[in-house]
Amino acid sequence: MAEALFRHFYGARAFVDSCGLKGDPAEEGVDPFVAVVMDEMGLDVAGHRPKSFAQLEDDSFDVVISLTPEAQHRAVELARDRATDIEYWPTHDPTLAIGSRDAMLTAYREVRDALANAIRQRFGAPSTFGG
């Protein structure tokens, strides 16, 4: 979600990538609930292919933002010998929500909206970013 939101707000004015910790990204697609809540914003994430930390370990980043304690630990390891700022944005895991489909979607919307707000707060108004 965070990568798609960043691209939506700032376009190609900065490079953004994302990765996760769970499973084999090559075998996983986009979480269907993520697809629904992003579609509500007009964002199509169906073509997104999740990546692992290992797939990004040779890349260079100015800032790495982690959303879970486990990802924070991996990000610190990844950036150990690099001039990379590491930030931790504690984020609720919507996959832990229980209940009806509507309850699940509400949990995902809350995460989407919290990430959107955090991204805009950290990187500024989309109209002024990079300029």
C-alpha cells in the first residue's frame, strides 16, 4: 500500500520500492483486501509483485521506512554499511483483523489512510515535493 500511495502522490519525482517479510513473494499476489481498498482510491495494484528484502539488498536508498518491528530489524541490517536513514512507522497489521468482510475492509482502510497521512506528513504536500 505504501509504495502505491507514494507513487500516487509524488509520481516519478522520487524512486520508491517496497518489500515484505512473509512467504515467497514470487508466489504471492496482492492481498485481495489491499486491492479493494486501493481501488477505492482509483489505484490499481493488481499488477504489483511483492518483493523480499533479499531482492533489494543490492539497491541503494536514502530512506528506508519499516512498518513492523521485524521489518525494522531487517532494515537496520540492510543499511548497516550504508548512508541510509532508517525510520520506523508502527503500523497495525490489518491481516490480524477478524470478523465480517466489512470489518476486514475497515481495518485495511484504516491502515491505508494512516499510511497516506504519514507519507504526506513526512514528505510534504505532493504539489511541493521535490521542488
